[in-house]
Amino acid sequence: MLDLLNTIRCPYRFSGHAIAKVLSKTACPVEDFVAAFLRKLLYNCFVSSPEIIRLGYFQTQEEKSITCKMNAGPPSLVPKYVGWICCTGRTRLQLFAVLLIACFSLVCIKFTEIVRNFQIDSFRLPVSIDEYTTVIDTLDVCRFPEIDPFDPSLEKYLTRLPPLNCGSNVPNVVYIQNEEIKIDSAKVIKALKHINSSGKLGFCQYHVLQRKPNDDKSAVVISTSVPFNVSIKLKSLDEDIKVECFDTKNKTISRSYFTVLRLDPEKEQVHSDSYKVHIDKNSPAETLSILMIGIDALSKQHFARAMPKTRDFLMKELGALEMNKHSKLGYSTSPNVVPLLSGRTNEELTNDTKWRFKTRGWMDQINEAFVWSDARRLGYRTGLIFDEDQITAFHYLRKGFNKKPVDHYMRPLVVESIKDPLMRPHQKHCFGDEPEISKLYDYWLQLLHHYNSTKTNQTPFFAYSFLIRLSHDDYNMVFAGDELYLKFLKDLKATNALNNTVIIWFSDHGERYGEIRHTFTGEVETNTPCLFFVFPPWFEKKYPEVMRVFKTNQNRLTSHYDTYATLQDLLYFKGVVGPKGKRGERSISLFREIPLDRTCEDAQIPAEYCLCSGLSQADLAPGLAKYLGTVLRDKVMSILSKQKENCATLKLSSVERVLEEKTKGEETKSRSRNFRVSIVTVPGKAQFEARLSFDVSTNKAQVVGEVARTNMYRGQADCMDTANLRRYCYCKNLLETSAKT
């Protein structure tokens, strides 16, 4: 079945040569019995008058031994895989019959495609592979491997989880309406039953939270309200709030968390003044608000597979434009989002005398380098949401922000609630009976409500959110979030704010862990984060040339360096097409045409993450796979050379997979062969992957670029406090513990 499906991408033309291509097992694979049958008919029929028919490929020795009785030309002129048949003595009627049979075969193949699409639709997968397959230009030097995220062979790696349901958790017994906290008596009864309380509601009170001084990972209570048992008015400056309710025995029955977006009059005046200066000085054609919605570890393929309803709404209702050849820049979140937000790498910010970034210090060092700070200086209101207290790009083995990095920073609610054993004990994706995603994104709906939503918006905003929890540990959880993200997008559309807002829906990289990661599909998906842009409905009509170039770039090689350049162009939007991008430019705005012949080297996409070269199962001499695996294992140990006291010595357990890069036309020219090698080491059963270059003249290999860890290592590297070494280390103290047990 899959072999037949592969044929639908073949370029058919109704000619003898094209029919021969259909029969060719190298160009367009067809089921063996069909190919054999048609080849036999062709072999027997083309002989009415002396005539030569050129075919694309022959399998049998009988066919290869045919010699032409006519003068067909010297064999040296015959290309590889091409034979010549000399035809005599048969009627042309037989030729016509063969053509009919070949056409019938094409119809069968197309019918198979229709049946398969029906099967996909029946399996609740409304997105077809054709919707996101890159349009191929024959001059394009970079062609990503075409994979089908709906391939039935992937189903064994997937668990299609139902929509997230928090209804069985402790209910939130209060809600906010018109600046007033109110008690829901029906939910109070449920909460009392949930904790097996024999009493009744005693009282509720709320605490005002703020970030702990010099600590971006904790919150403190700065004031507490009087008790209430019906409702209570909020004070004008109360922003981050925790509400606790107790029964008559002073036992906590529920806690609820809220962030109420507040405007600071003094800051608002500063923003207004800055905005006027921006208009007078830079004369932007538009001042579009920017809403960035990031989801960790979400490939473009898994987004189509696991969030079909959200993607469908994004594409069809909001008119999103997808970047079809978007590549990641690094292994984890930080090396991808730092270039996205600053146009620089972590290393460049460290070495730059202007920033002197100490990667384990406060992120305030480089906050002014981030694009939200650029937006703030132009009079934009700024906002920031993370759903994690420890493992964001700004907090993982880093301190986070000492000072508030933006105007609206939803931090106290997150760091306080995450430690709540009552409301978040087992279901980390819920705040009691409310989904975490809905709770957090309500902050953006408040922001949209507060700021002008007309087309002539005088208070533009820049809002950045990046949620980790749903997708970081288990790619199957993404299925559970489809309905929630769909609702959020519907709520966004219901506001008028999208008339002046650009939505950027993005990720940092694809899936890094899990069973699917160790398939060929997973090898591709980990390198292809999703990226979509939604422009206001009127935008394309007003700026047709700008959008023409943008749409051209949908099928060009891009990275988050280009996303950053696009953000800068949006802040200073001129409404005209910029100069064409050039080979060698790292950051090219999507409002400028990206070169068709752009390479990963031009875009500074590391070779180990580049998908421009074709990948296929390597054909290796005996022992070469083990040698490559040993070289990779030795590289890991060299990375840990200064950590021998803490980290155990790793041994090669197995070589799981070796793929070879093959760039068309360069198979015989290069003195080296490039491989993607995956291994397992012990102790710890760590799975590593890297790109290795093998010199055919010296028979030696070396690792090129970064070594990736492709399975979880939580609990194995707690002895290591250096972020970029944790993935390689298996702590020696674990060996001692296992020996004792």
C-alpha cells in the first residue's frame, strides 16, 4: 500500500517515456506484480514495423539480453538503466492496449490515494500531508525529506489522549467578576465532599503576592484581606492574588489563583511619549501589536498530527501562513529562543563586550538585547508568560530576572501555585478544576481588552509566551491540548484586537524524547519546529507586494534568526518590500526575498541539524557501524573529561541506527561520507545522536557539531550543575546506590 502511495508524487505525462517511468522501480515504484506484468506486455507487443521504443528500466536478464536487429546505435551511447527494444512483427493494436493498461494503472494509483485520504479522515486526522508538504522548485538546493506524519506505521508510538479534563480535581470555589471576588456556593459543596469535610464553609480570604526580592523563582505574601463568606472588593493595586477558603474547622477546602492585569499611570505616560517619538522619528506605516504564542518541543508534523483542530482553525479561520522549511538552531530551548529574541547566540552575547553575558547569572544582563525591550523603547506595552518556575530558557540553571523584565510579568501566580499540594498534586496541567492553559492565556485576553483594539491602535503591545509543561516530557500530551488551544484562538478572534495584531505561533524545536524520536520520522521532526504567522485580515489587500514576498519565503530555508529580523521589520514597518536577501546573510526578514539557493551554511544552521541533504539508511561495510558508534561514545567521554570525579565512564552498548547524508550529484565527488549515528551507552541506557564525517582516504571519522541526548535523563545527572553537560553525565553516586540495593 505505501509503495503505491509513493507514486502519487511522480510527474506523469502521457508519453511513452513517462509510461516507462511508471514501470521504473527507481523513479516511480509500483507493486511488483503490476510492474512485472506490464513489462512483459511491453516486451512482447512493440513489433509491428521496425520501431524502437525507449524504456526507463529493465529488471530481468531476458530483457537486458535483447539486442536490436536494426542499427540502433552503439551501446556506449545508451544511458545507465536504459535499454533499447527493437520491435517487429506485432500489431499496433497491442501497443494501444498496453497504453490503456498503463493509464488504468495510474487511475488505480489515484484511487488508492483517495481511499487513503478517506482512511485518514476516518481516523480523526483532518490535515492531509499535501497541506504542509513543501512545494519543490527544481532550482532549490535545499529539499527537506518528505515524511508523512499520518503514516500508519507511527501509530504504535502514539497515544491519542482525550481532551484534558480537570473536573475531578478540587474545585475552585471563587471567581472574579467586576473587580469583586465572589464565592460559588455550589462549588463549595463539591469542595467539602472532595476533602471529606463534615463541616461547612467557614470563611475565605485573599493574599496579595509579589516576587520575592532577588528571587525570580519564589513569591511572598505582602498583604492579606479581611475574611469574607460571600464576596469582597479588590483594591485597585491588587494584581497577583491567592484566595484560600476554609471550613468551620479551619481546614483548607480550596485555593484559587488570579492575576488581574493592572495599568500603571506613570508607565502609561512614558509609553505614550515614547510612542509619539517613534511615530515622529521613524514614520512607521503601521504599528502592529505582536502576540507570540510558543509551545515547547512541537514540530510542524506533530502539530498537524496532534492538534488538527487548532491547526485547522489557525489556517482556515485566521489565515495563518506556515513556514514550510523552518529549521532549529540548537539542541534545547535556549539556543533557539535566544536568537529568536536577540538575533544573537548565547556565546555571542557572552563574548560581546557590550553585554558580557554570564550564562549562570541574572538574565537582566541581556534583557535590553531582547526584542521586547526594543518594543518597549518604541512605546509598546510588553508582557511575558512562562508556565514553569525552573526549566525555562531563562531559569534553567540560571537565576531568571532580578528586576521585572516587562510591564506585565505573570510570575508570582506561577511560582506560588506550582508548589500547591492541594490544587496541583497529581495533575500538573490543572489549577484545581481549571486547565492551566486556560488560566494562563486569560492574561492575554485581559491584555487585549485593556489596550486599544481598533485599526488605528495608539497603544500597541508586544506579548511573548512560551509554555513548556504540556509537551516537554511527553509528546502525547499535545493531543490533550487541542481543544484548549482551539478555544483560546476562538476567544482571540472574538476580540477586535486581532485587527491590529500579528500572531506568531512558534516552537523552539521538535520532539527530543520518546519512542517516535528514534524513527526516521523522528529524526526529521526533531529539527523542524512549527512556525506560523497570522496577519490582520486587511493586511494583504493593503500590502500585496509585501505579502507576495512573504508567501514566496514560505518555501525557503529559514530559522529563528530570520524570525528575529522579521520582528524588527514589524516594529519599524515601512509597508514596502526590502532588498533581496543575499547568500551568506544569517538573518533575513521574511519581508525580503530569501535566496532560493540558500544553504544551511549561509543561514548558519549547524550541520548536525541541517535537513538539506537527503537521509537514507547507510550501506556500511562490516564493522564500520560499530567503529562510528565507538567514535561517538569517545566524543561523549571527551566532553566529560573534566568531570571524572562526578560522572561514570560510559561504555558503548549498541549502535541503534546509522543514516547517511547524500546530496544529489555529489555522491562520487566528495572524499568524505557524512552519517547521523545513534547509540546507546551504559550505565543509564543513555541514547546519543550526532553527525559524523568519515574520511574515505584515511578511514577515520570525527564528530561534527553537537552531540544530542535523545532520551530523558532526569534523575541521572543531579550531581552536575553545568547545563550543557547534564545530558551526558551519569552520576557515580548512582552506581554506589545501585550496588547497595
